[in-house]
Amino acid sequence: MDLKHLVGRNIQRRREFIGIKQETLARLLGISSAAVSQIENGHSDVSLSRLAQVAEVLQVAPDQLVFGLQDGQQVNTPSVDSMPYLLLAERTTELTSVVVHLAERLTKLAELMGRSDVV
């Protein structure tokens, strides 16, 4: 596996591990989703400055994006305090969507049970 593919795979793994979408990473980096896809698929070279930017957004050392994690090395999971604002906004939006969906289901269930005091 060449270096472009290795770096791309490590970026993708880290992005997926912390639970963000390609679109979110693209927005945080100021590039298109297609550009992120090309990087992750090893079809695009990554400059050192871009690698540093990606590492900062993904809250990992740049060398981990190049070499990956060594056996026994702990994965750094970003804390809520260190997450970029857009990532927090995305997670909040997703959570809000889940809560709204659950409230709708509970309302429907209450209607089926003939109870208005449930919700």
C-alpha cells in the first residue's frame, strides 16, 4: 500500500472512530466533500499543512495519520471541550432529531392507548 492510500485510510478510520461524516470534516477543513473522499481513497496527495489541519480537526497527532496507531497505543478520543463547534452542532442536531422522533412515537402510542396525560 502506498503512502497516499495509507494516510487516507488512517484519516477515514479516525474520522469514523470519532463519529463525524465526510461532509462535516470537509466543512471544518474548508474543502469539498469530494476532496475529502479523494484523500481518504488515496487518490489525492495531502500536503503537510493539510495533514496538520486534518490532524488538528480529528484531535490526533499528524504522525498517527501517517503511521497509524502502534500496538498497545491508546486512541485519543476528543473531549467535548475540545471538539470543533461544527461537530458539536452536528451531534446536537442529530440528538435533537432522535428526541423529536421519540416524542412523536410516544404521542402516537399515547393516542393508541387513549391517554392524553402520557406526553
